[in-house]
Amino acid sequence: DILRDWSSDVCSSDLEKVTIPSVCVPLPAAVVDYLLEDGQLVLPSECNKENYDCGEDDYDEFGDTEWDQVDQETELSQKTFPEFSAKIKESLVNFGGEMFIKLNWSSPKDATWVGFNNSIRCTSLSQLYLLLKSSDFIAHDLTLPFKFCEDNLQQKPSIEYTLVLRDWMDVNPGLEFRCFVVGQELKAVSQRDDSSFYDHILKQEESIRRDIITFFREHIQDKFPSENYVFDVIRSRKDKVILVDFNPFGETTDSLFFTWDELKDESFEFEFRFATDSSGVQPHPLRHYSIPRDFVDLSTGTDPAKLIDFLNLKTRQAGEEDSDS
């Protein structure tokens, strides 16, 4: 059983000193149902005020806002999660207006096409709901989290879903590494981004290896409630390693430069693998994710109410970027 004995978030007090500041918010059943609904991409009503700033351009000649002109039936179909949304807004403020999001096991990294600047960085409540609603990875967590469990056909236990909000960090992908643990022993380390060659990894191989092994022995080994697992780290500089996340040890987790047959072989000895030249890289793992048909229909005007919503979000984001610059 690779998923049921532990949660993948790193909000526990034992690890908070070596990881990115995080807040765990229980995901209400009503929000789970909303994320799994098919049909129109309708944001919760708490997002409405984010979509226009009550400037002159938001009103027509009769003094009505664009939202006043939206079909009443569409407005009535909006969900509302006031308490849950309020907690998200509070965390967003505490994190300085930028944060990373994930559920128990996955982040919506396959939904960057809907994120501003092709990123999963959240700067508003609307962006958070758009990313969660548009992600196949999130849908998998909510519907098939035990797909690769040996006892998958047995009755499923109830799941307490959690939304993990994390302080945003701009990280060079070449500084991220995935570590594989078997029997509480570090068995393998892989470059996390297998779609690129990073010259500094080749030059600092021994130093990177030593720092990760030391970090594991001091902060992770025998402290995580599972014998076999995977964890990701950022090695930002010499002697500085930051814990990112935990993952199940098995096919549901990308093994990157290794194969699961290798990692499960008892005779396999520790190895650190990475791209040694540009010919060794792999195609980007998210290359096949693209805009779904319902979003194409929205952008072509099939759903004008939500088209107004989305365009206003884009305009607002552009204004924020101009202010920053």
C-alpha cells in the first residue's frame, strides 16, 4: 500500500524548519464536488469582485457593470465557498501576494496553459480556482488516488483532502532533485528536470551528492512514517538543501532517469543520475497537455459571460505587471 499510510504534505512541525513555509487548509466536500463538475467554467461568486476594478471602462452608457449584463441564469449557477475562500485570501496576503498550490499528492502543473504567464504561481483567488478546476492531475487525486495500489479493488477508505498553500519561490529547475528511499535508506538521486542539461550539475556532482545525503541523514531518515518513499529537494547552494515534498514509492511517481524495476531491485546500489550532455535529455513530460475543447469554445465566444470574466482577469494581471515594472 503506497498511499494510505501517510499524507504527502510537509506541514508537520518536525519538517517545517527545513521546508518552504506552508499552510494546510482542509478541502470541503462542496469544493471537491465543484472541482469535479463538468460543464461551464464558472468561478465561485467570491471571485466576481476580482474581475473588474469599478473603473470607467467597467460601466456601459446606462451605468451598469459588465457583470450586470451577464445572463441571470449563469449568475445563479455560481457556487460560493465564503469560509474556504477567506482562508485562501488570508494566506495569500501572508505570503506577500504570491503562492504555490497543491492537493494531498499533486500540484496543477499540467494546467499552466490557463495560468497567467504560463505559470502555476497564484496571485489571486480566481487563479487558484482556475488552476484547480483545469488540472487533470487534480482530477486524478480526487477520483483515482489508489489506482496503483495492490488492494485497489477493495473498498476505498474515506479521504481527508487538503489544499496546501506555499510561499512562492522562483527556483531554477536545475537546482531540483528527486530522491528515492527504500527501507529507510537513500537508494537513488535523480536530476528533477529531465528535459534539460545543466552544466553546473556535472561540475558539482560530488558536492551535490554529499549535501543531499547529509540532509537525508540529518532531517529525513527514520523520521518519515514509511519505509519506502520519494522526496524532492532544492539544493540552492553548497550546504543548503530545502525539502520540497514527499511522493509515493511506485508507478504513480515519475522515476525520471531511473526505472522502477531498477529501484525495486534489492541488489541495486546507490547512484546519482543526471544529464551529462544535451543529447541525454528527455522531451518535456507535460508537452502533451494543452487547452481542452470546452476552453476553446469559451474563448471563441460560445460562453460570452465567462469570456468577459477571463478577459478581465487578463487585463487585471497586465495592470499588475505594469505596476511592478
